[in-house]
Amino acid sequence: MKTIIISYSYTGNNEALAEMVAKELSVKHYKITTSKPMTMVTILLDMMFSRVPRVDPLPAIVKDYDIVLFFGPVWMGQTASPLRAYLNNLKRNSKPYGFISISGGADGGNPKLAQELLKRTGNPPVLLLDQHLSELLPVKSQVTRKETSSYKINEADLMQLTKHTLEAVKGIL
């Protein structure tokens, strides 16, 4: 199967994982950039109003591939807004896709994520892997959003996340 990885990362965590997985699978990887810089205010507005920012490369790049693997954060229980243009494109040009995320997890899981992906693409993902930074932090009574939003994965974290992701991805390829 001809596979493409498309990633967006605000903090660099999802980007690091996408790069490592693309290297291990020897597949093409595109990093999404937005025409305007993302800030906490634009993120909040995008989530509240379901906005879709302009992105590069254009979503049409997926047309030549059999399966698309998206890597990106989950914000407020929803896919990061820069990924939405690509997800919306799959609604018009259906093909199998997977969604892999490293998000904070301080507030627990993202129970509505699969439903949102289905709504945006018209099809359920063949793989949904929602990993949380809160599981990488030292165990204590309550991990906070502040801790997870500022956490940068280290080499050991990246190796652990990559191994887990590759096991899941190889099950669908």
C-alpha cells in the first residue's frame, strides 16, 4: 500500500513521532504549515467556531496514495484545526486513513474523537491511536494541563511512542 504521513504539531511532539514513524516505514512525510502563525487565541477561536486555517501543502497531495496517516494533537477534544482541511478533503475523496495523536490527557481521554473524525471525513478511521502525555509524566495524584501543554517528549518517550505506534500501524498496512 502506498502510504503517506501528514502531520501537524504545535509543540513539536507529534512532529517528532511522525518523522520517526515515516523513517521506520520508509514513507513520504509532509509537515503541515499554516499561512498565519497559530497562537493560543487562534487555537481557541478555531475550536469554538470550527474554523479551518489555510494550510500548506494543499490537501490534494493525498490523491496519489492508498492510505493516509495523520499525526496531530487533539485540542479541546477535537482534531487540531490545521488538520481539518485534509480531513474535509477525505469526505469528497474517500480513502482509508488513520489518526495518531499525542495530546495532553490531563482531562482524561478524548471520547468524542472517533465521532468527530467520522463527521469530518464521512468514514471511520482504520486506525485511531490517542496517546497522552499525562501517561509519560511521573505518577502523582493529578497531572495538570500546564504540565502536559509544556511537556516536550524526550528520546526515551519517543522510542516508546514510536514502538507502540508502529505496532498499531503495521496492523493496518
